[in-house]
Amino acid sequence: MAENNNNIVDDRGTNTDAGRAIIQRLRDEGFDRSDEKLAVALGRPVEEIQSWMSGAEAVDDDVVMKARGIATQRNINVE
């Protein structure tokens, strides 16, 4: 089920499209574009990563927060 792209997913006002973009940028720049490597880093199943990237599943505040934290640790600008 695809979500409404205007849904806010965190207290910063990040919507689902922006949350997905953060996760995609982290994956692409920090994990060699590998869903598998990103899944391990986020502690989530690969299938969930793939669902986020396709837009089939909404990202949540927890994963956006984790992605921002990992990006900060790796000096990757995801905003």
C-alpha cells in the first residue's frame, strides 16, 4: 500500500518523500548503494529497505532518526 507523500514522519516536519530521500542518500553515499549493507546498519530487513525505496511502504520516524545519526557519524550530508 503506497502512502500519502505529504504525511509528516518526524518532529522536524520531514514528509515521507524527504524521509525516503534521506535514506536513499545514506544508502547511496555511505553503503555503496547496497540495500543489504544499509539494512544491517539500520537493523531492518532488506525487504523493508526495498519497500521504502519503491514507495510501497512508508518510512517511519525511527528509521529517519537512525539514518540521520549514521549519516552524521559518516560525515554524509543527507538534508
